Amino acid sequence: MAEIVAPPPTSPWWYRQRGTVFGLIYGAGFAGGYGLPLPLAGQSQPVFVLLGERLGGGAAVIWAAVASALIAWLWRASGTAYLRRDVVFAADVQSDRLIVAGVFRHVRNPLYLGNLFLALAVAVMAPPLGFAIIMAGNLVFVLMLAAEESRQMATRYGAVYEAYRRAVPSFVPRLTPANVPGSVSASASMVSGLLGEAFCLALAVAFIPLAIFGQSGLPAFSIIWGAALTVWGIAGWLAGRQRSSSTAR
């Protein structure tokens, strides 16, 4: 008699639509910051300008945003290098492997940690209210995503995952690598990881005209960042079509 394999559990709608939810968070930040009447929104200038006025120039803030985007790139790429893009951008939680290798021996959620650095880089372009919405929204949502993944992994791997959860922090990396018996040690492709998360690098590059030329560099920022998002979106769409074709065969 053939063994009946149960299908993997379906994740909640907000997990499956996490890209849309992230987009709504950023949209709410900029719409709330710039769109509300001034008595409600408060100061309508972007955070990098306001901080720049206090620091004697906004370049330092923008260079800090460049650094934050680069940190986001490296954290996300270090995780994608092991998980691969198919897993990272899959609709449902992928629980077929419990990987404890590389960056996952230091922190359980390197990609979501990268998301927070990415949010910090983007949020400086919004007014204070928008900055607060973007940062709070991203923090709450990545905690929800991480909790859902943790719940499904704990259901599947039981004591092994509990040992992993006790040994490795969720968001604050431990200094020394952890070893968890029963987990999978996987190989990494850093080239794949770095390319798969290159939109973070593109954001860092887009900020450079702002850092050098101030607000007159906004058109260049918009062109670079818009082109990068377009290319990244098309690449993801093509990858999705290729996966669909492979599955159909």
C-alpha cells in the first residue's frame, strides 16, 4: 500500500501575501506622513532633512541610510544563500528542512533582521509620522511572520526545533555559532544570495546622489531605485513562471 503523504500546511493569508502587506506598510507611512493635514501629520519634511538641520547637513544621515541598506543586503543575502530564492519567496512556510548552518547558527531570522535595516533606510525618506508608521509596522509584521514560521517548524520538528530555539536567538545574533543535533547542515551559494537580494544594494546605490548633491539628487534616487525595483520584480515574475512550468511537467 502506497504511503499517503500529507500536504504541507497552508499559511495564513497575511503570510502568503506578505509582499503586499510590506508594500501597504510603506505606502501607509508615506501617505500618512505626507498626505495627512499638517495639524495631524505634524512636520511634513522628511526625517533626513530634519536630522540634517540639527546635524549641520543631511549627508551624514543619508550615508547612514546607505550603510543600513548595505547591512540589510548582507543579512538577507546570508540567509538566501542557504535557503535559495524559491524558498524565500514561496507563498507558504517551507518546512521541509531545518537548516542550522552559516548565519542560521547565529540568528534564526536573518532575512527579517535585514528587513528591519531596510525599513530604517527607507523610513528616513518619510516625515516623522511616516517614519514611525514604517518602523513600527515592519517590526510588528516581521514578528508575526517569524512567529508563524517558528510555530510550523516546531510542529514538524518538535524537540529538535525547541533545542534550536533555545540555542539561537530570533533577532539578536549570538556571537558564537550554535550546534543543534538533528538539524541539516546545508551548503551556501553566496553569489546566488547576493544577486537574489540585490535590490537592497540598489537602494544603497540610489542614496548616493542624495548624499552627494542633497535634495537635488532626488530625481537620480528615484530613477535608480525605480529601475532596480522594476528589474527585480520582472526577475521574480520570470522565476515564478519557470517554477510553474517545471511543476506542470
